[in-house]
Amino acid sequence: MSEQWISDRLRKIDASGIRKVFDLAATMKNPINLSIGQPHFDTPENVKLALKAAVDAGKNVYSQSQGIKPLLETLNASVQAEYHDPDREVFVTSGTSGGLMLTLMTLVNPGEEVIVFDPYFVMYKHIVTLCGGVVKLIDTYPDFRIDLEKVEAAITPQTKVIICNSPGNPTGAVATAAELKGLAELAARHNVALLSDEIYRAFQYDDEFVSPAKWNRETIVIDGFSKSHSMTGLRLGFAHGPRELIQQMIKLQQFTFVCAPQPVQWAGVEAWTTDITDRVADYKRKRDFMVRELSPYFEIHGAQGAFYLFLKAPWGTGSTFVAEAIRNELLIIPGNVFSQRDTHFRISFATEDATLQRGVEVLQRLAKMKPPQ
């Protein structure tokens, strides 16, 4: 009988294809794991010490829903230095996923449309579904660029939100300043909320990072410490945007996440001034290595940021290529996890060099083989 109790909204959501690969990895003896969507380096030592000090000092209770004062002051100073907007407010979220959930729950009514660029981070589609919204996908193949004419054509009276993710997961694509400016102005012109997911902003390798909030003061920005400081399990993010909207999100946080874990917030104060340039440089080096080794065998677009490559399968579908890769002990993610298409696959280069070398050798060999019958 208990199965009958499950809500319709949950029945519309499949288990993550990424999690299935994680579960598979646990059963393999010596997998070449290029599936992980998180940094391979450990949390910086000083950040771990700050977390431990907060725990030892008894800072283990609720904080204010919007976050502890030292972290709020630190984040606000940075946001104001970048945007100079007294109406832009910041608060601390329980991870960037929590920030995304709060934003979309605050903005989206049942039946309203949310524009998402395909390929997309898997969570966007499912959070919109939980909100009762309708996802409207805009295809960005083959080069993962933002086509402003397509965006404008997709806007209807029901359109409420456009989600932008640059640098992006799964493609590693970075939108140009012209694309972001055009998107920001288009959203403002049509009175549509623009949500900018900037969790990978630290990992932009070829140009300076720029946010669409530069051109649209009502842009809602989601950011955090998970990727930049390898704090994925510590669940620390933040959001900033128009004060009136942020106040509603804080109200919703009071009745859902309550607050981000307080000891982790103190670690965030320390993390903010921690130099990660050496880690970013190391990932740029890894990106260059992977593109150099794989470009003779695969069609590669994107890869200007984050730590992913989204490669077109040289034969078969993305799923059939991934199945063959897994038979060769190589764990990668089929592209249809992130897309309506099944033509590509995602690899992460956030791992040790030796693992990347093993993965490259398998990918080169598979690219040259005849498709299995």
C-alpha cells in the first residue's frame, strides 16, 4: 500500500543517472573514474581547522536563517564591490542546490515556464518539476552557444524564469560577454527573472569571469564554496539579488533548511580569503592535456571552464559508447542524463594525472574501434 502514497510530483522524477554510475563504481575493482562532478583535492587545511575550531567552541546550534554576521559581512562586501547596488542583498544557503530550490520555489507558480539551455545541469529540470513549473528547453548544439533569437522566440506569457549556467555543467562552456549582456537585457525587456548559477566561476581558464548581473540588476545569483574549495559535503552556498526577493527566500529557508550548518559557515569565513589559484591552474593544465590528447579523436566544444568535457560519441549513441567504456573499466556519464539528445558523454578531469592518462588511453582506443554489433 505504501507505494500508493507517493506523490505525483515524485513519480515524474527518475533517479539520477549520475548516481547509478557512482553505485556501479563501488562494485568495480579498479575503475578509471572520470565521472565525479567534484574537485579531487581535499578541503584546504586552514578551512578544516576553522571548521574544527567552530565545533570545539560550541558553535553547533542554529544560526540566523540568513547566516552568521561575519560571513554575511564578508560576502556583502564582495558583492557590493562588484555591483555597487544598495538594493542587492546576500544570504547564506545550505549549498547551492538549496539556493536553487529556494529561488525557484519563490519564483515559480504551477504551470509557469522556465527556460533551460540543453545540455543542462540535471537538477534544474527536476526542481522546476517539484515547483509545478514547466521546463522549456532550448537546444544549444553543436557548440553550446546561447542563441538570443531562440531565447526570445521561446518566451511566452507563461515564461517566468531563464536559468543561465556559465561556466557550465556538463559542457564546460563559457558564455561570451556579448551573449550574457544580450540575455540580461532580453530578460529585463520581457520582465522575466534571470537566474545565474555561478558555482564554477573560479574555474574559468581563458577569460575573466563576467556575470549577467552586470547588465541586469534584478538577476538572482547562486554561488558557493563547494567546487572552489572542495567543500561539496559541507553544504555551504550563498545567493544574492533584489532585496525584496531575497527576503522571501530567507523566509522560505526558515521553514525548510532552517540555516546552513553553523560550523561550516565559520569555515566559509576562512575559505573566502584562502588562495586557490594553484588549484585553478592545475585544472587548467589538466584541461589542456585532455583537449590536446582527445581532440584528434572526438568533436570537442565548450571546455572553457569548470572541469568537464562533453564529447560527441564517435560512433553509436552516447549511451552505447558509455556502455562500451564501462566494459573497459572506464566510468563516464551518458549525455542523455543532461540532455534530450543521446549523442554525447561527459567526462570530468577533476582527478589525478595518472587516472587521466589511463582514461585517455581507453578513450583513444574506443574511438578507433568498430561499433559493437
